[in-house]
Amino acid sequence: MQMSRVARALGCLVVLVVMGVPAWRPPSARAQSAAAPPDKSTQYIITPGRGIGALRLGTRMQDVIAILGAPASTWTFLDGRRVYRWFQPPANSGIGVGTDATGLVDRIWVLNDPHYGTTAGIHAGTTEEQVVRMMGRPTGSVVDAGLHLRKMFYAAEGVWFSVQLDQRYAYYNQVFEIGVTAPAESLVRR
């Protein structure tokens, strides 16, 4: 019985070679790095006032695209600012990047993804009370009744947290969006 298994395996190998199936080769260095598990020590770190993972404020948009690939969607404001999104329905989970009119990144945010977090431990799923306990009282807070969310701004640190107020969605009464911008910049228009 053991011999028949070996014979069948050799027979399959012969068929594959005859059919011209390419031999297995080890993956290239590029493929290995793409397939390697991400470096969690930095990839998912949100640094207020600086960036998220490898993405940094002040970076050219073409450098961001080189890191993340093509965005799922883009939108251009009349004044030339742009928004790039690497998320789409139904999950709406991923990264968003905004640029000024010159194409430099001026805000980065992560939406509905608990893998990303600040060094203080704030991530999607953190409650508003926990944010205030860790960060102190926000510089400002705005409730958007139409979108059913509350944005809490920490202008001096360059970070905002959005809390979901619609019980139909995941992260109800919890942070679902965390964004960074330059410290002390007005975050209200974001």
C-alpha cells in the first residue's frame, strides 16, 4: 500500500512536468517582504501630530500611494484639497488621507479598525470616557446630528477621535475614527 502512494505521487509529478507546469521557486525578496507579517511595532501606531504607521504628515501624495497602492476612492474640494480613501462600503474599514492644494498630506485617519492605536492605547472600540481619562478634556467637541457622531479635538496634540452615536453601527458609543493633523491646527473643518 505504501508503494502505491509513492507511485501515485511520482505519476502526478510526471504529469505536471509533461504539462509544462513551472517548477516551484522560492519567492523573490520583494514577494517575501510583501508576504511577511507586518511589523506591528510601528505599522499600527498612531502618533498624534505626526502620522499613522509609515504615513507622515507633510509627505507627498505619490509617496503615500507608493506605500498603500491606489486608493479605493478620491474626492476633490473646490479649493484644490483632496481626500483619498482606502476603504469602502460595506466594511468602511481602513485609512484615509487628506492633502492640501499642493498635494502634501495634511491629515491622516483610520476608520473602524481596532488594530490601529495610539501609544496610550486608544483605538476603535475605546469609549469616550476612556479617551478623556487618558487624554484629558478635549480642546473642542462637535456633535454632527446628521452623521450621528461626536468629534473630540485635541488641537495641541494634533489628534481627533470620532465617537459613533448611531446604535445601528459598530462601535456605538465608542471611538470608530482616529485622525492626526499638525498640532494646534484648527481641526473643526475636518
